[in-house]
Amino acid sequence: QVQLVESGGGLVQTGGSLRLSCVASGRTFSTLTNTMGWFRQAPGKVRDFVAAVVGPYVATYYSDFVKGRATVYRDNAKNTVYLRLNNLQPEDTAVYYCATTRAQEGVESESQYNYWGQGTQVIVSS
């Protein structure tokens, strides 16, 4: 069993930045060897892919709506994955979820992911 706990969300003004964290735990789990993804769900909308870092490689993937404004990276010693979001806009308001999978392809699809966190709320005020 794998547990994922997100933090770092909050209220931020337009143009601001946040760093979201996701701490992973499990008897043999390592962020080094698993793909770690971030998704988001705005009110009344489907859950969308945001970013992923593919384990054990350093390949990263970003959705078009955050490309150039987001950075996803891992601290494997802490079993933690981060999502840095810059130049936040009101349309970035959503609950952000961390998820993990052993898949290394198709990581933009939420169906690939086996474990999910509870989410952290991000609200961007205009």
C-alpha cells in the first residue's frame, strides 16, 4: 500500500507562485523508481493532467496549460515530489492531486495511476 499526502496549496494572488509537495510512503515505495504525476480538478470539471516525472528517468511531461510556468521535480531522499507553479492565473484554481504509477508511458492518463492523494486546494484570486 502507498500513501500520498499533498500540501502547499492555499490562496494566492494572480501572478503569484506556489510550491506543492507530495510525500509518499509505503513499505518498499520509492519516488526514484515510480512515475509521479500531478493532476488538478476545478469545480464542475473533469480531472486534468498537469505534470509528471517518470521514474527512474528524469523525463518530465507538462500539460499545455502549465508549460513554461511549472516545474515538477523529486527529492528521492525524502520520497517527495514537488510541483512549482509560477505566474498563477484564476483559471489555475483547482484541487491539485498527486498520484503514482509504475507506468512509464501514457502518463498523461489518470487511468494509469494506482494511488492518489487527497488533494490540496489552490485558489488564485484576481
